[in-house]
Amino acid sequence: MTLTTLDELITILSTLPGLPPIERARTVRSLAQKSRAILGDVGEQAIFEAVHEMVGTHKSSHREVAQELGVVPATVNEAVVRYRRRHGSCH
């Protein structure tokens, strides 16, 4: 099972209730790791977008986003760097 997007994850999750118990258990186990990666990417994309919405304002975008999320600015910076690394700096 190869998942790459949130939509694919949602599709697979919606099929779980109709699966026999053993197959459902196997599917859930295989989804766990990939789900973390997909959801991490979705979160990093949201942080990237939030930072870029503030570009051109008088706010320090990384600091402001970090404050809104309750994290340090370095965490926001790391998320933006990871997102750019995976998706290219053209975003």
C-alpha cells in the first residue's frame, strides 16, 4: 500500500468499517506510519502557507506563526525548510 496524499489516506480510512476484522487490523497497522508522514506534510504545508501569508506585513512571520502555535520560531523555520526541501523552493 503506497499512500502519498491526504485524499488517498481519507479514502482508505473510509473503507475500514466494511473490512473483516483481521484485514482491518492489518490495514490499520500498515497505515499508521504512512499516516504520520502524510499528516506531518499537511501540517508543514499549513505552516509554510501561514508564514507566506504574512510576508509583506510588518510582522515577523516566523515569530508570529510560532506564537500562534505555541512553539518557538525555530520549530516554524524547521517546518518551512522541510516543506521546501520536499516540494521545491518554488512554492
